Amino acid sequence: MRILAAMSGGVDSAVAAARAVDAGHDVVGVHLALSRAGGTLRTGARGCCTIEDAMDARRAADLLGIPFYVWDFSERFKLDVVDDFVAEYSAGRTPNPCMRCNEHIKFAAVLEKGLDLGFDAVCTGHYAIVRPGADGALELHRASDAAKDQSYVLGVLTAEQLAHSYFPLGQTPSKAAVRAEAAERGLTVAQKPDSHDICFIPDGDTRGWLAERVGAETGEILDRSGEVVGTHEGAHAFTVGQRRGLRIGTPAPDGRPRFVLEVRPVSNTVVVGPKEALAIAEISGARYTWVGTAPLGAAEGFACDVQIRAHAEPVPARAAVVPADGVQHLVVTPDAPLDGVAPGQTAVLYQGTRVLGQFTIDHTVSAVPLSV
């Protein structure tokens, strides 16, 4: 096959590209330039898209003896990921930019361009497995190494995208094995630290970054009954489940700490309450997709596991596609309440190791009455 290897400059994508070469594929490496800030260096940065990352990717490609290119996707990244991130926070939701990047950039824009150029698949360093199901249709499954499993962030893939995705690391027993292999191959990124945080906020100061783009306006902090218990300097700086940094002047009647329960951007208010009030009995969303074939009985309801964060434990649940106001919604009722769910987060559904699909959470139902 003709393989387009997306090379971030990290150890995972470098080893994935090397394995594609070993498998006899015709491989071409490509690094995605996602920022037009030409001076971005890794010093003080914790992302994955710096100039030094591009250099690391090029060195790996040279060692593997494959052609290497840098593709400028900065404008599309800004529109589909960065601007979406700002808009979601402005609306009081908590977005996942990595999901949007996989959905719109790595497995949409890159794959689309790759197919136009005659490539058969895009290869990445994600830890996940693609294999045929009982009906012969391709399915996405968790990686062998549960600690490194990245199937959650791939839950946005469509059946068409899955058919052109190649994940050589899915069966690897551990990240340590990948690093050891990279060292044996002479790849200079063998011990390079993993990237983390949001790549376009390299210093990790999400609050400050948002304040520059959304603006900071003083507002009220309310308890669940609507009583004012404090003030804030911008609702965008808060996320559901947050405890630190509230600076509430009025102590709770029971003396226990309070957590952010809700962010209301229209009124610029933040609602706080006890930790128990973070328990969620139901989540739903209209923006849902299936990975491959839709599950049987979607309208009647089906058993599944739901995962609301990349490294959260899956929770047994019941899901169904339900019409409301002329729109189909995916509604999920977990067997046990979920903790600290925020609108804007992504919920990914599983059956065993298989990824069924995902949806953006639009609405939550509390498991705790207002009196608590």
C-alpha cells in the first residue's frame, strides 16, 4: 500500500512509520504545521507542534530513508480546532480540542488530501486496533496496552475514515517497548517526553489564554438556590468539577468545600455546590457519530459502556437514539452516576473493547435533588 505517515516528531509516530516501512509499504512522511507562529520553540512548551518537533520528524524520516514533507494546515486548524475551542468556552461548554483535531485535521483534511494524491491510508502513532468484525466490516478496538489506549480520541472516526487508517502500534504491549525499539533503530526521539496539555497553549495557562480572546468580565458565583456567594473575573475560566481558585468569601453552611456545577455564559454566572451534586444520572447529545456499523437496536436501546474522558474508567450504561423536537439525540443512562460531567465533553461508547461511536454532551441530568 501507499502509506502517508503522519509524523509529529514524537517517538510513537516515528516507530509507527518505521513499522510501515518494515511491512513493505511505500511510505511518505508528513509533518503538519498547525501554527503560523514561526518562532515557536519547545523551550517552555508542552505541546507537539513546535519547530523542533518538525526537525525531529525530518531526522526520523531521513533515518528511515523515506520522503518527507511539511504540510501547512494552520488555517484549517485555526478554524476547526482553535476557533471552535474559543466558541465552546464562550458558550459555557468544555471542549476537547484533541477530538476536534482528529476529526477535522488528521482524519479528514489530511486523509482527504492523501487520497487525492493516491495514498491508500494514513498511518499514525495512535494506540488502537482496527480489525474486521463478525460481519466483515471494520471495527475500532482498544489497544493491547490499556495504559496507553487511545481509542477514546479516535471515537470520531467514520466508517470511511476507518477503512483508510493504519495503526501499527495497537498490539504493542507497552510504551516502554516502543521506546526500546526506537533506541534499537537509532531514532533520536527514543527518550523524548510525551507531549501533553493543549498544543496551541504551550505554557499550559488556559485561563490566561482564554482571557485574551474571550475577555474577562466580573460576574457572580451562585449556590444551587441562587444565592450569591462570591464573584469571579470571567466565567470562561471555570470548568465543571473545579474546586481550586473559586475564592468564595461565604463559607458553605456545612463547612465543606464547593465545586463548580454549572457555567452560565449568557448571565456570566458560575454555580457551585457540594461534591455530591456533580453526580450525573443521564447525558445526551444531538451531535453523534458511529465508528463503522451502527449498533443493533439503536432506537430501542442497547447495553454499552460509556467513557467521558480519555483515561476515565468506562461505566456500564444503557443508550438509545431518541427523537426530540425533530432532532435525533443519543441518550445514555449509566448504571452508576457519572462524576463531574460538563456539556461540551465527548462521551465515547464501547461494547467490550469495540468502539461504537461518540457524541458531544449537550445536556446532563443531575442525580442529586436541589435540596442537597
